[in-house]
Amino acid sequence: MAETKREIERKYDVVPGTELPDLTRVAGVAGVLDKGVAELDAVYYDTADQRLAADSITLRRRTGGDDAGWHLKLPVSLAQGVRDEVRAPLSDTVPRALLGLVRSRVRDAELAPVMRLLSARDLSHLVDPEGALLAELSVDRVRAERLTDEGGTAEWTEIEVELADDGDPALLDQVEKRLRKAGVERSRSASKLARARADTAPKQRKAKKSGKKGAGFAGVEVPGAPETSADHILAYLRTQRDALIELDPAVRRDLPDSVHQMRVATRRMRSAFKSYGKVLDRTVTDPIGDELKWLAGELGVDRDQEVLTERLQTRLDAVPRTLLLGPVRGRLRAWAVANRAGSRRRTVAVLDGKRYLALLEAVDALLADPPLGRAADGAPEDVLAKAVLKDYGRLATRVGHALALPPGQERDLALHEARKAAKRARYAGEAAVPALGKGAQRFAKRMKKVQTVLGDHQDSVVARDALRHLAILAHASGETAFTWGLLYGQEEAAAAERERELPRVWKKASAQRLRAALVP
């Protein structure tokens, strides 16, 4: 079974003959304990075209030391030296749990040994006056052996300072001050593997830079500054594609908000296909959009249910005990369990499936060879502005229609359609910000406020439907439905408040000056 550890560390280059300073002069450090020397043997894996390295991900099988096993390091903040290290027990092949976490990058490509690092690690513990561990400091003498056909070896010495679990990152700053005074400087490489790749590369390739992040697996460089309408929209789509790939392991690890953010990326991409149909041919993008819709639906199987259950639970928690009539808490728990589809396992199965991989490949293919439409080469300040204004017009029609209806189910449905139009207009504005500037940014913010009001209203509609169902279940079981009716009334009042709020929010969002700022 895999386990995860948040790793916060800094690396330093060591010049031969450098002596370590007295680190007990660092505030809070009472002692530096010698923990001996460990011999480490690590073999790093990657695809032939170095897909993991391109995203600063390392996968290794290491023996020696007290953490022998498979280690997958996923970047959290490279600038701050923060990574999540996912560990699995030693085995002859890459553990399945770790394969899943790199699948969005690796796809069907083979993972093979690319580098071997042999390290003699001289380890010390920095401890506080009570003997508690503050940080680990190691002096590593490293030998790197490139395992591909190109061969190559390199040797160097470096220092690693890794913060203890739940430690204060400020300690690393203080240790660094002492090291710098001793002539020790931050490493030029983010990891041992990155340095090994650079130092063991054949001379004729050392100066060659790798493709930029988001370039795609074909190795095609991302273009420079966008000029045409297509340049801008493709750049936006690349950002969403990268988000999908980066969020995949987070969703598999069930990290907070990861499912929601992955769904947002699919929606933004679909919305761009629709809003900018004159930039990219919709006969090509629509089928991909359908697959993105499928993915978002699969990701949301339990997510929507969880959000709804939390909303009802919050309502229930606020009800005075004297008004909690009947086994309402137990009824809500039973209903939540009965409506849970077990999506944790189901979601991972979807991400492991061929259909999902085919979708990622289709998106990559589209970005590598985009199906340009008739407006692709047009000036972005013209083409993108027209597309945003068209989406605004669509929203305005739907809002006007909804506000003209009397309260009731028909109006609820109309407001729901207006919510979807507001989301599309917002995403269109966000995609156009690099080209249209602050005007598009202000437009998108106003559209988001409209979307928020309409989204809150729709949440209340869904909650009322659930509460009605809960009341029916309670009544059928001989229980009183009083509390469910009370909550229904609260949700009805909340929806009415959103409907009263909408005209004010829409007045600001529909101001002519807001749209005028989109047009040069």
C-alpha cells in the first residue's frame, strides 16, 4: 500500500574542502546528532522521451537506508522545494498504485530505467532542547550512471536539508544563512536526477533545452507570444489540458477540491470550443467536447451528492433541538449512503480506462495540429471581442426571459439555463483576458457574480427536491415530516432571496460601459 509524505527540502552545491558551520548557532537547534553513513542505490525510471522529467516528476526504486522502496515525487512548489513523496514497498516492477499516479503523463508508453544514482549519505539530525527532530541534514557523495544507450557518468557532492514533519519552514532560512556564510550556495538543479541528466548528457546535447511545459508529448515547442486569435485560444486550451493532466494524480489520491478543479478544466475547455467556434472548427472540437462532458459527468457522480449532503447537514445542524422531530439525522445519513455511487473506486476506474486515455490523446492531437477555422488568423481584439459579446447576448436573452416569468418551476428552469449561459460568458471572458486586457477581466468578474447568484438559486432548487424526497420517505415510514418541511421552507426563502438579488446584480453586469471596454 502506498503512503504519502510531504517533503520540504533544500539542496546545496558543495565545493571540495568546504567545512560545515556550527549549526547549533541556529535559533532553536540544540544539537547536531551524527546518524552515520548509509549507502543508497537508486534507479530512476522514465519514458524514452522523458515525460516525467519534463514535468519535474521523479520515480525511483531505492535500496539502502531506512526508507528503501519505490518513491514517486510529485512537485507541489518547486520554488520552495516542496514535493509530495508517495512511497510503496520494494518490488521488482513499478507498483500499480504509482503507475496510476503517472498515467496521465505516461499513457501507454513504457517506463524503463534511465539513471542510477549511488550515494554515500552522511546523515545528521538537527534537534531541539528536548531532542525532537527539527530537520535532517545529509552530505551526499553521488555517482550518477546514465543507463540509456548514450552512457555517461558524473560525480559530485551536495548537501540536503529536509524539514521534519510539521516543522517550521523558517528554520530552513536560518540554516541557509549559516551555510551561505560558510560558502555553500543553493544547488543549480532542483533534484539529483535533474543534475545527473545534465552532467551525464553527451557534450553535443548539453546545451539543448528541453521543451517547455505544456508542449505536448510530440516534443513540439509551445509558440511564443500569441499574435492571432488562434494563438490565444490554443494557449488557453493548453492551460486547461495541462490542468487535466496535473490534477489526475490529485484526483486519484482524493485530495481536497481536486475533483471539482478537474471538472472545471473540462468545462472551460468545452466552453472555449463553443464560444470560439469560428476560431477552431467545431466539426472537430464537438466530438472532443462530448467526451469532456462524459468525463465531467463521471467525476461528478458522487461529488454533487456530497455537496448536497453537506448543504442539508449544515441546515440540519442549525435547527434548534426542540424542532428536530423524529430520527432526522439517521434518515439523512441513510439517504446519503443510499445515493452514494461509490465513486472513489469508480473514478479511478474511469481514469484507468481506455476512453479517458483516448480523450487525452485527442486533446493532444488537436493542440498539435489544430483545426483552424475561418477566423483563426483574425485580429484577437476583433474576433475574441465579438465572440464574448455574442455569449453576452445569449445570456441577456435568457436572463430577460427568466425575470419575465412568475415564480415557480418554469422560472426555476429558465434561471438554470441562464446560469449555464453566465458560466459560458464568464469563461469566454477569461479566455480573452490576455488579448483584451482589463476590459475582459472586469467582464468575466461580473459574469462570475451573475453565475454565483444563479448557481446558489439552482443549489436551492436541487436541495428542495431532495428535501421533498426525504419528507416522503419519512412519511412512508411513519415518521413526522415536520423538520424536512421546515428545511424546505428555508430553502424556498433562500431561493426567493436570490431571485430578488438577481436584478441588482444583472444591472451591473449588463452595463453598456462593461461591454464597450471589450471593443478597442
